[in-house]
Amino acid sequence: MKQLFLFFIGVLFAFEASAQFGQWGPQSKVETKTIHSNVLNADRDYTIFLPKSYGTDANRRYPILYLLHGMSGVNTSWFDNEHAKEVADQLIASGEACEMIIVSPNAGGNVSDGAWNGYFDMPGWKYETFFYSEFLPFIEKTYRVIGDKQHRAIAGLSMGGGGATAYGQKHSDMFSSVYAMSALMNIPQEGAVPSQNPNDKMALLTKSVQENSCIKYVADADDARKEQLRSVKWFVDCGDDDFLLDRNIEFTQAMRRQQIPCEFRVRDGAHTSEYWHSALLTCLPFVSRNFGK
């Protein structure tokens, strides 16, 4: 009877360990949580990737990558559409990327359904203020983040690529590297659709992108700003069939004229999830190499 009892105890322990760590030991995990914003007067979701050692090494702190989605995307888009967890697991397992926390906040939704979009402050939507005064401090207090410039990076696609670039420009003291994919670096005036409706969210977004032009920020840089920009490692990645390719070329040209180092890749592809999925294979090793520097 005693042996039978011990057998069942062993089976129960194995079952609990399997449920907790998976069949092959500890696993990374992705969670979606909510933060209340007093700035936005709303709840905002975020999705976070925690590496497999996060649950087993309670004393370890991690570098962090803020990963920004594109227009009409949401916090889960990087994980549902571009498979960020699977890419991170693969690259960490191969040693091409270090273990890191990856977090994607919700700055969008379907504009046609009335959702706000954008990473900048605009009338009725002070998202940049929310990001720096509420979201980033909350994440780095709640999770075991190292929390300094050398261990913090930012990346994004399309609207999020422009947001990541602008955040890296204006907050160069906070990020070690920026990886911009198919980035909305600017919207030329001739390409903007005027609106007479002051509450038109697309018009507000367009104006905010123009006011925060990543290209103009570099072109207008004085010596002090140039030095700040040189403290960040920059990478621009855009497909040869992407409708934003010209804007990415213009940004890279502005960086070259100001003698600010910036890696630039034009690969085969368009403005698609397949392209951004493949970009992650370069993005995660790039930010990993620059953590701690």
C-alpha cells in the first residue's frame, strides 16, 4: 500500500511539473495584460514575452525590447501575425539573440471603427505622454527589467517603425538601439488627404506624423543633437516593393549627410507580415549585440 501511495505521489508530481514547465522543461510565455491610463482616461492592453528562465531564476534581470505595431494593429499583432514568440525562441535557443523581455503596447485598432491610432501626442490622444510617464515606468517596475539605456531597445513596423524612430530620436538617452521596419518616417504634404472634420482620427494621425517627421528631425539637427543621435545604434529595413521605400531612403540619406551611422537594408518584399516576420530574424540579434554597450 505504501509503495502504491508513493507511486501516485510521483505521478502527481510529474504531472504538476509537466504542467508548469512543459514536456521539455521551462518554456517562454506570452501574456496579455491591462494597464489603466490616467493620461488617456482608458484601459490599455499590452502583450509581453517572458523568456524561459524568467520563471525559474527569480534574481535575474533582463534587457527589454519595446516592439511597436503598425496602423490598425494592436498589442497582439506582433505575436499573432509576425510570430514574435516563435522567432525569439528560435534565436535565443541558437544563441543568435540573448534572453530578453519583449513588450508590445496597444496604440491602435481599426480606425474605421473609431479606434485611436498613433504613438504621438495629439488632441484627445496623448499617447507619447502615456508611454513615457505611465507605460514604460509601469513595465519596468512590474517586471524584472534592467532598466537603463544600455539594456533598452525599441523597434516597430510601419506606423510603429516611425514611432520607434521618433522615440529613439527624442529620447536618445533611453535606448541603446532602434530597429525600424518599413517605417512611416514622414507623410509628404502632397500625399496627405485634407479633412474638414477636427475629430477625424486619420487626419489627426497624419498631422502628428508630419509634425514628428523623423527625416526633418535629422535634417535640422545641430551639433548637440547629432551627438545624441550618434549614441544610438540605428537599423532601417524596408522592402524593395514597399510603398514607404522612398521615405526610408530619404531618412537614410539625411542620416548620411549628418554623418550619423545607420545600417540600411533593402530586401525583396513589400508591406506585409511575411516581410516583418523575416525582419525579426535580423532585429533580435541586432538589439542583442547592442545591449550592454
